[in-house]
Amino acid sequence: MAYQQKELSGSLFKNKKREKDTHPNMTGTALINGVEYWVSGWTKDGSKGKWISLAFKPKEEKPVRGSSNVGGGSIEDDIPFAPERDRY
């Protein structure tokens, strides 16, 4: 049987692709309120000892309006053709 993520749970694994200090030490997934998230974790060292900082990003994040053109065409390609009206 395939693994199924349980509600309000997640998993982190060592990031084998880490190249810079800014990249997370761990990556994984979580399921919160029926929404799947990518989880990134950074190990930190503070005055109270070591701890992990987490960041969550929705797996299917909606594109931000006005962001770069992902489709490759122009914005006019997305607008249905409407002939110009007579100007009298």
C-alpha cells in the first residue's frame, strides 16, 4: 500500500541538493486543512541551543497577477478578439 499523508502531519528529509548556506538543510511535505505544502527546514544555533526554522509553501500556488508570462505568449493571446467600435 502506498504512503498517504495524514491531516496535520508532515515529513522532513535531509536536502541532498543543498549547495549554499541559504538553502534548507531539510525538505519535505505536510498536509494542513486538506492543502498540501512544501516544507523547508534550516538548522539554527541560538542562545538556547540548536533549533529548526520552518517555511511552508502551498504545492499548487496560484500565480500572482502581473507576474512573469509563464505561457510564453503575449498577454493579448489571452484576451478574446473584439473588433473596434465605430467612433462617430
